[in-house]
Amino acid sequence: MLQATTTVPNVMDNPELWNAVLLRDASRDGSFVFAVRSTGIYCRPSCPARRPRREQVSFFQIPEAAEQAGFRACRRCHPRRAEANNPRVELVRRICHAIDEHKEDPVTLKTLSAEVRVSAHHLQRTFKDVMGITPRQYAESRRLMQFKANVKNGASVTDALYDAGYGSSRGLYESSSKKLGMTPATYGKGGRGMRIIYTIANCPLGKVLVAATERGVCSVTLGDSDSQLITALFAEYPNASIDSKDTLISPSLNVWLNEVLDQIDGQSKRIELPIDLQATAFQWRVWEELRRISFGSTKSYQQIAQAIGKPSAVRAVARACASNRLALVIPCHRVIRENKSLGGYRWGLERKKRILRIERGKDGTV
């Protein structure tokens, strides 16, 4: 069953923000920050650094939201030092600081309310409006991020989990299975040690490859040849041990392959498979919404953005669809543009047309 996480910060999307970045408008410092995916760094609008391409940039209302999404503060413009010019934003930053200060002793909503001197209801509502997540989700995510950083810096899993504020390994492993896409020990090795088994079959769409670990399916791809699909799998998981035979996983893999083939043939309207993937919280939210689109139906990128409560994040929704590695299982083929044109598809538009025709039980163009 697909597990979805909800710790996703609000992403802003307004042409005026990009103009402020291009103009290096210092008057907007403190009102938002911009993050660059290619560098993993976020800055204040007035940062003197060279400007990136627009498609690489995301905007966040506060630095903590950018960090929540995995970006690091610029050491040149120090965006955390910019004073917020909005009382609501300043309140949320105080709440984030209070949560970060209590990492070893998880803080309650009541404690936070007393510390920042606002009612619990106002605190919760304001934080959710600005960050897109609850204070508890922020705290859980920060704890997991701290664990990951500790492991990357060479700490043992045991030392890392206690230093991040986990009282035991149970809480860490329960959350990491959803948010790390693998166990903490495996994550600490950069994914090395993963055992992936794959199988390939002919289908009406050409070739289909289904790959899985002992925990679930990690790849479902479409292509024209075995070599093309195998090469792509090895490129996606370069540090894993990949083979086409395994006595433990193979029986389940054959069952999962048949479920995928049944949907390609139009015999099944929904695929329910265990999944073992790494993804951001935003991607999970988009993918879960895609799975709610009924068989034979379509929705626009705008409709998906609205459904997840992010009406301005249409581009981000499109990127999440493009990053989907589980063809059919996560039905990104059911998402089209507002003008009814097909948009993109990772495995080719002709395949997207064919899948939709099959699901609708008819020939002709989409």
C-alpha cells in the first residue's frame, strides 16, 4: 500500500517574486527566500550571487520552510538574518526556533503556546497557513533530517538516532520506512547493500520492466528493448546489487508483474502493490492524488494542484509527475493539460495515448 507523508512546506509561486530576485530587491528581504535546486542553496532576494535559470528556482515564505524542503542557507547573503516584515511570519519563525531548541525533549502544543504567548488554536492555524504543515509534522521532519545528517557525517545509527532526539530505535524505523525509502542503516551507506530483482515482459506498450526489493516494488518502466530498460535501472540504482533471479523475491515479483500486465490489458482498474521508493513529501502527496483518479478518467495538472491544497504549484505538480518511476502503478498518464492536450509522459506520448485508449475501452485519438 502506498504510504504518503504530509510534511511538505508551502511553496510560493508569483511572477513578482522572480522579478524581485532579478532586480536584487533588498526591500523584499525578509518577505521570502528563493531556493535553487541545482545547488541546493536558498538565498534572500538581494543576494549578489549570479542568478540561476528560472526553472531551477522555488520560493518559500521563510527560511525554515526552505530548509524543511532540504535546502541549505547561503553563506554569502545569510538569509536567516533577514528580519521578517510580517507579524505572522515572525511568529512562525519563533515557533520553529522553539521547536528546534527542544529537539531532545519534544515540545507540546501547550508548551509552545506558553513560550510564544499566543493561544494554541491561533498558533496551530497560523503555522499551518504559513508552513503548510503542523508544528508536530515540522518537529518530526526536523528530527529525521537531523538523524540523516548525523549518519552522513559518520555517526553510527545508534548514536545518530539518540542525538536527533529519538527515545528508541522503534520510532525512527517506523517513520523511516515511509520517509527514507529504505532502512536507516542502508541509507547511511548511500543505498549500498540494496538487493534489487527485476523481470521484463512483452506487452501492448512494447516492453515492461518491474523491479523490486524485499520490501516492495521500486521501479516499473516502459521501453522498446530489454537493454534499454536494464541500462536505465542500473543508472537509477548504481550502488545496488541488481539481478534477474532471487529465490526470496522472485515469486512475489512474478505476481506483481502480472498485476501490471492486467492493467495494461485493461483487465484490472487499480494496482495495489507494496512500494519501496525514495521521494519528497510533496511527490508523495501528488502521487497519492494521482491514485485517486478513476480508471479511464483524466485530470489536469491544475486540478491536482488544487486537490492537494497547492493551487499555485502547477509546475511542481508537473515535475512530480515527471519524476514518477512506477508507470501505471502511480498513474501519471491520467494527468493532462488544462487545454486537454496530453502534456508530457516519461515513457513517450504515444504510450500515454495508448494507455488512455485502453482504459477507455475504445480506439481513436485522445
